[in-house]
Amino acid sequence: MNVSRTEQEKNFISSLISGLSNLKEPPTRAQVEAKARALATVFDYDGELANIIEEALIAVDTRMGAGVSLVDHEADHDDQWARKREITSTYSDAYEAFLKQEGWHPTLVQSLSDVCSRILGHLQDPLSHGSWNRRGLVIGHVQSGKTANYTGVIAKAADAGYKFIVVSAGIHSNLRRQTQERIDEAFVGRSSDPENRVAIGVGLNKDFPHPATLTTIHSDFNKKTAEAGWKINDFSKPIVIVIKKNVRTLESLYKWLKELNARRDGQIGDVPMLFIDDEADNASINTNKEDVDPTRTNAMIRRVLRLFSKSCYVGYTATPFANIFINPDAYDDDVREELFPRNFIYSLDPPNSYFGPHKVFVDEASSDRIVRPITDCEGFIPSSHKNGDVVTELPPSLYGALDEFIIARTIRNLRGQAAKHCSMLINVSRFVSTQKQVRDFISLRQNQIQLAVKANYALPVPEREADEHLHRLKEAFLKEYSSSGVTWLEVRRALFSAFEQMRIFVVNSKSDEVLDYRKYEREGVGLTAIAVGGLSLSRGLTIEGLTISYMYRNTRMYDTLLQMGRWFGYRPNFEDLCRVYLSQDSISWYRYISRATEELREQIRRMRRAEMTPREFGLYVESHPDALLITAANKMRSGQPITVSQNYSLQLKESSKVPIDHAISRANEDLIREYWRNGFNGRKVVRTNKGWAVSDVDEEVVQNFLGRFRVHEDFKPLKGGIVNYLDRIKDQHSKVDVLLISLKDGGEDEAEFRLGAQERDASPKRIDNGGWRLASYRVASRGDEKLGLTPAQVQQATNDALEDEANEDRDRAPSDVHFRKIRSKPLLMIHILAPTKNEELAGKRIPAFGVSFPGGDYRTKVGIVANKVWVEQMYGSLDDDPDAEEDYDDE
């Protein structure tokens, strides 16, 4: 397929989607198929229609919510200023037309436009007189379209009168280049490649007024750019530059602005400026590389902003646990105050077609299909491996993932997606030398498979594949893709096509290999890429058509883990083929993080309803219990103890590390029996379908019970925090509900006041220092908090879940947070756990507990004294030391 054919297909899809958008009701498959066949005749299009029909079906069913914002109501600001002005929408109209040409459904384009208009309203009117500055934060989702959002904001801001726009695009050259390409296509309308300055994207309209750009796909803003002598006012159109978040780059920019553009008073007074800090947490890694040191880079951003008497700064982040809230070490005091989003926080909703953390990790049905545990990598590339270690072989699971990738590429070709990119990600080391060795092994295996396929794919199909490689490929198909709508015979005959554009890349700042999808698009073919790398693969870089992901990295940091999730995004007509390989620990952490971030996004909605401010949300996040884990890695490297303040509003805190000593377990069971027998001081004990419930127990009785409940040494600080928090809120919540969780087939005996045990994974790697660290740091099962509620309360929680815009469950079933809000009082849950996957613990009964707290109180806090040693004992090693990460740009 040549370039013109690729464009023909793109135009065909765009026309089909546009035609379907006029229907009042969502079209059926039959209607889409009929419309496609009719258009094919008009367009004289003889290509494969199956994939086009699938893409159109997804596009017409894709919806995106408006999101929600927190604003500073005390500020003198009219967020309707843009509606009241007559603004010529030259750039935003061109951008929206470009998105439709790219296959976006008009309804989705309008939704994006509406959101961007709301964000523009939170900025200052650039025609306002006097000096002003606005600071905001947009919270998106990993790989969910943040670039599309801020490009829309840039276009609208340029229409409104912003003259100088800076986009800070992370710390890597490949990400800066990728962002420059997108800005060139969607805003500038001209390639910034000095060798090929042709009109592209929005600029294909001959009357388009091209903005200026002082950076190119090859060149960041640097000393040479600054010495060219340009001034902002030399340009009649808006100027946009795309830079790395790098001290030297920012210093060059600052010097140019100050020396050639500032007035005598040192300020630039007549140029409204917008600074977009994409991946705002990117330079937040604690590192000994001075050029990307977060304190220095953020300080330089502040200096650049303060040159302008009229400026707006908007950070974009993929997580509510943004560094501006929880990592004060990344900012000097005055810098933090300068960049804090005091004016607005905007939380974006992802489109319903988003392949995100909820679908991959929280929703059990889809997660079971997508996620595969890595159990064999430690013996080949240990998580503690050192730079220069020799890799003698790769784990079988990685070779198996490669087999699946080849099968998945073949199935995608059979679905008419041969011209679409298809990628595999391999991230098993931070060291460049190790990455190269992995590439060599993968290359060798890929060549062996390709030769075997070439020799066999056209031959008659034997009953049993004699060639070892064909045999493994067939096994991979039968295990993972037998229900994908094609047969092994069809796949086998098409296997060789999978290798036609297959390339292996080592993606890091030291490599001269460029993962350039655009190059292959210009040639009209889909790249089949195997990308091996480390940090560059973990930060912002989009891996197009990512289908198979294999990551074995020892990190438990929220921002690092979420950014490493390159597998999130959009997978039209191949979502069922996607697989994600992770260690069991990483799977547990991702599930934990996904739930925590979902709850925090919902918290923004609750705070919006309560008309709370961005600063109040920042204080809430700073005192969120899980912020401790980020603080630990960023602030505790010296091992010195710190005191962190925590707020437990609407939180569930559980004894997620329990002692395995038999005497302690027996004493705790005796304690449970004692309180159960006397009804927690005379309260009525009522049977539920999973144990017993005791309502309205005096808070003091629960405190006494918890005081006597023996916990693991590492959990004592958290237990102290739970008991102290109960005491702090007793004036508002003097009664506590109690649930005795029990399984009838787990040895339950009501007459003996013996709870039935619940099985939990206690594999040896979860045991250390006489304690058992529970998977996903969860004791209770989903839905346990429903127990003991009345039918009316359960129905109310169900109704709330149906109306909850942040609820991503396919059936919109209520979560425990919904039940927690309805209960509106503290809840103590008591469990007996039965360890599995560990012969030494077989037959043991180990008590555990959890306490969930009602919401609405954001100011009550308790102090937890912690240091890095304690955090690592409680939660495991926090990170594979970022200081040792080699994958930083040196330029």
C-alpha cells in the first residue's frame, strides 16, 4: 500500500464517520456496513472494509464526559470571559477539522472542544490590562489524550490572543520530538523539519495563518537559537516552542527572553504568555543528574514565568498524586508557591473507549483476560541486577510473550490492520547494557522463528507441528487467541506477513535508533515494532498500537508505576488481543494504585459539590495515607525519620501485614471470641450472608478491642494512627459498626464463636521478618462493606453508583466507597485468614482487621512517624534506585 492509498483509507473512514454522525440514534452494525459499502462505490474504494467498519462502530459509540474542576472562588475572575468576547476561532476550528479528518467522531470532537473551552475560561483573558498570573493543573489519565486536550487549549488560547506559548515535554529528546511533531501537525500546520518544510495537518488549507515555532523536530531551544537574534514581536503570529524540561534549555530560553525581549524593568509587559507543563511530574525523579534535578528545573520555570507580567501556567499530570501536592522536596518554598495550582484544578474524564487502569486491573473479568503474571524472570534477570551483568538467557515467559506478539500481529493483519502499527514493549532493566543484551536475544529468536515460518507456512498443515517454533506458535494461539474469530489454519497461512515490517529498537537516550512511526506512515505501511528500553519507555512516549507488554521492574512508586503503564490508551478492534506481563507484586500494586486514584478522582467531585478550593484539595492529597509511599522514596533516602500527617476520610485501613506467630494468632482469636460472646458490650449480633454484624458499638469499646489486638511490629505505627483517628472523630461518630466476616466452608462454628477462614495468597516471597504482607495490601473482599446494611441503604448505594460519572465498572456496580458513604459511620471488619501457596503456613488461622471511615471530614489528621526502613519493611522495597537510572538525556 502506498502513501496515497493510506490517505484514501483515512479519508474514507472520516467520511463514513461523518455520515453516520447525522443519525439521531447510534447506528447498528448492519447500518454501518451498508453505509460503508455505499460509500465504497462513491469513493471507488476497493480496500478491506472489515477494519474500517469496526473503527467506525467504535467511533460512533465513543463518548467523553465534561470532567470537573475545583476553583478558587475568592479570586476576582470571570470564567465566562471567552464566551462574552467575540473571538475568531481560526486555530481551534482548524484543529477540530483536523481531528475529524483523523477519524474522530464529530460528537467527540465537540466534547473535547467544550472541555478545552472550560479550561480556557480558567485562564486569564489575554487582553486584560495590568499585570496578572494564573496557575492551574489538569489531571488526566496515562495515554488517554492529554496531548489532544492541551493542543486544543493552545489553539483556543492563540485565538484569544496569547502570543507566546511554551510546551515543556518531559526530560527525553524522543518525547520532545514526538510532541513537536504533534504540535506541528495540529497547530503550526507546517513540518519543522529543516529539510522538509512542507504544509501538514491543519496547514493543508492554503489560507491557514501558520504560527511560528523556534524549535524543530531535531533541535530543542538552545544557545544557538537564542543567538539568532529573534524577538517575540518580530512575529505577527503566535509563537510556540516545544522544549525539554532541562536546566540548560530553560537557561537558554530565560537568557533570550531577558536580553532581547524584556523592558528596562526586566519584564516583558506586552506579550500574554501560556506555559504548558506536559508530564508535570517528569522531572520529579530524585537523581544525581543536575540537568534534570527537579528543584533546579522548577526554579528555572519560575524565573521564566516571572519575566512576563501576563502569564498562565498549566501543569498536566496523569495522577492526582501530583508532586506539587506531595513532594515538596522538588520545589523551593517560593517556587512551590509560584507553581501551585491555586486558581484551578481540572480533572478530565477519559472517553468510554479508553483502555485504562480500571479495565486492566480493577475489573476482574477483563483483568483476568489481559494480565499475565511473570514467575520466572528473577532467575534470569534478577530485579537486583547490576550494570554490566551478563545476561546468559531470557526467561521462557518473555519468549512466550514474543510468540504471542507474532500471533497477535498476524490476527491484526487478518482483520485488515496491516497498515496499522503494532508494537511490543519490553522493559526489564534500567541499564543500557542490559537492554542491548535483551535486544540481541530477542533478535536471534525472532530470526529463528522467521526462518521456521518461511520454511513451513505455505506447506500443508500437519496434525502436529514438527518444527519447535511453529509448535510454540500454535500453542500460543490455542492458549490465548483461539476465540479471536480466526482459526489456526488461517493464522498459519498468514504468519509470514507478521515479519514484513518487523523491527527491533533499543529505546533510550544513549541509542541512535529512533522509534519513528511517522516515517512508516509516510511510506504507507504499518510498523511492527519491538521496543526494548527503560525510562524512555516509561515517561510520556507513546508506543503506537501497543499489543503485548512485558515489564519486570522492581518499583512501588505511584508516579513511576503509572507512567510505566504504556499499555493504557486506545485499542480499536484489537483490545481482545492485548496482554500485559508483570510480576505478581506489580500486579498487586497496580490494582492498589488504580483503586486509590479512582477514589481520589471521585474526591475531586465531592469537593466540587462542597465548593472547596484547589488549595484544600492539595492539603487533602498531601495528607492522604498513600502519599506516604511517595514521600518515603523522595524524602527518606537518608533514613531519617519523618512525621507525616494523614487524613482517613472515606478511607479503609487494614492490617495488611500480619504476624505469623502461632501464639499471637491464638491470642487474637481468643480476643475475638471474648468480644463476640458478649456482643461487644451487650449489642445484638445479627447473622449476615457472610458472618455476623453488630451495629452501633460504642467507639470506646472498639478502641479497647483494637488496643488489645496484637499486630506485627511493622504495622504498629499504622494501628496507632487508626486508633488515634477514631479518638479524634468520636465527638462526631461515637458509634461504630462491627462485621465478623466468615465463610461457612472455612471452619465456621457459631457455637464456639469461631469464624470461618478466608484463603489468601501467602507465597514465600510475601513472608519476611515474621510477617505476611498481603497481596494488593487488601484484607477484605470487594463488597464486604455492604454486609449489615439495610436493603434501602444497599439500594441507595446502587443508585449512587449508577449516577456516579467516575464509576468505570461495566455494570456500574457499587464499590465499597459507595457503601462507605451510605453507612456514614466507622466500620470495624474482623477476619480470619487461611494462608495458601505456603507449606510452612498450611493449616494456620491468622486474624486480621480493617477499619473504614466515613467521609466529609478533610481537616482531622493524625501523625505517623516513619522512615525508609520501616516503609520498606511494611510495603517492600520502594524502587530500583532512580539514581542508578542511565536513561537520561545528556544534551
